[in-house]
Amino acid sequence: LPSAKAFRNSTMRHLLVGLAAFLLTACASVSSDYRFLDDKPVGLATGSITFESAIGQYVLVARGVADGKQFRFRVGDSVWSPFSRWFDPDLDSRGGTYAVELSVGRYQLIRWEVLQGSRRTVSTQPIGVTFYIEQGKATYLGNLHFDQHWLVSLRDRASRDLPVVKERIPALHGAPMEVVLDKGAEIKGVGGPYLSGLW
């Protein structure tokens, strides 16, 4: 049997590796002065996450098809803070928008997560929506919405979201924009059932 010290060291090593992986892929939105560069093969993934349920950090997770690397598009905070912005008046809802720089390539939306204090809730079934990032272009992924009963929908809200995103990131005014969902589309129950636990 391993000693208590070896067990502690092994456990700490696993926690640090997991934390490092989380930090590397927890993607912050780009700043308002963002600019596309001609020699940089990247584009932007953008959309919104809104919720009628309790406050927390709400996350949409994408994975690169070629390399399997995961990226998190997030709004909110996992713990209450006087600096937290829970309600977005431009969306008339709790939540917010995101715009994250990704390398050119194909991606897939794989799950959603909610972090509330030390509790983490994750969806258990793949979302399965794929999208492609092109250089110098933005791709709108839709609105991930949590109702008060945690029925989660992926919806087209381009007419509401895109003017807000473009106002916050002026470089998008002149950039081509790809919309992933059909106009007015709503996919209910994305991610299927969910599991909750402490992390």
C-alpha cells in the first residue's frame, strides 16, 4: 500500500494538473480594442450565454476537431463578488456576451458547465454542433440559455446579440460574420441530463 505521504503527493499532483488544464483553456473574451491582423491565422467565436437560474459562472465548451484541445466560453463568476456583473441591460437578461480568439480550423460544441462556489455541474451528452473558424472572420454560435428549471437551449438570437457584440468590439463592424444556426432556430435540451458534484 502507498504511504500517506505518497498518496498526498499523488493527489496534489493530480489537482495541480487538472487546475493547469482548466486555466489554459478558460478563455477570456478579447478586449474592446481587438484588431484582426493579416499575418495571424485566427478568427473570433462569439455568442451569448444567458440564464434565469441562480448566479454562477456559465460555460460553453468547444473542442478542436484536429487536436482535441478544449476551449471555454464563459460569462458570470463562480462566487459572488461586488464587482460581478450578473445582469446585462443590452441583452435584458442575466448573462452576457463573449468573443474569443481561436485558431483557424474546425471545432465542435461538446458540453456546458456551471460553476457555483465549490459545486460544478456538467452536461452528460454531446451538443454536437460543429463550426469553422476562418481567418479575419467572426463566427456567431448562438445563445446558450438556461431557464429557471435548467432546461438548456441553444438558440439563434443574432438580431439581438450581434449589434451588442459589434458595439463592444468595433473591429467586428467591418468583419465578415458567419452565423452557425438557422434564423430563428432553437435546439432544446442541449447536453441532455447533467451531473453535479464538488470540485
